[in-house]
Amino acid sequence: MITLILGGNKSGKSDFALDFLKNGPKPALFVATGKARDLEFREQISKHRESRGPDMEVVEVSEDLPQTLRQAKLEFPVVLVDSLDYWLFSCHEAGCEKEKVQEFIEVIENWNSSELILVSCETGLGPLSGGSTVREFVRSLGALNQSAAKAADQAYLIVAGLPLTLKKG
């Protein structure tokens, strides 16, 4: 089963996803993709770590998400990835976005074992950026979210902490 959870920044999507993870089978794996680049984000990551608790297994990845998922599904009955937007940004920065996205899509299209929970920002709800780099990223993330939604058995959009069911399998 694949669950996709979308939402804006600070919408409550990570908390919603964590509830899925905490209520699922054990052991569970939390795959973190965000990298602290400034003090504010460092503090946000620290708060996320505290809310998860010390007993949850956590792996931090950058571009290596597809490989991590292939291994994780052999060891864990439930895996949470938070979040695809940070992962995509890492791939873009490393110059391997196209290859890694294709590899990721192949992994989720062939997901047939443990439960997979994917979190991602829904960026298409705001105004269009004047900068071509941001527009390119928004288009790439939109395409990635669409591919994830197609592979997902269920999908939610989180708005103001409230889940809206987009797809129920």
C-alpha cells in the first residue's frame, strides 16, 4: 500500500504522516530527506526529531532515496519518506534529477511489499514565480507528485491541519 500526503508548507502533512507511521506495524522506518542549510531549518529539523521520539529508526538520505527504499522494503513493514520536495531539490543540485526521478518512479511502481508513506509539498497552489529556476522546480515537483499519486493507493491533501481525501484505495 502506498499513501501520498500532500500539503503546503506548515500545513500539518508531516504530523498526519507520522500518525500513519506510529499506528502502523513495527518496526517502522522514517526516511528524512531535508538538509539543514540555515539556523531556522536546523531548528525545524530538531523539533521534528523530538516529536518522533528516540525509539523510531531514522535514516537520512540525499540523492540515494531509490536505493534506500529498495533496501528498506526488505526490512521494514512500514516506511515513511518526508519529503519528496527536499529529495528532488538535492537531486537537482547534484545534477542527477532526471535519472533519480526515473529510478524512484520505477521503485514505487513496483512497490509490492511493505506500506510506503510519501510526503511532499503541493507547490502549484501559489502564484507563478517570476524566476525560471523556481518555475522549473515547481514543474518538476508537480510531475513527481503526479507520478506518486498515480502509483499511490490513497492520497490526501492537508490544509490547515485537516486531511482532504483525494484518492482512497
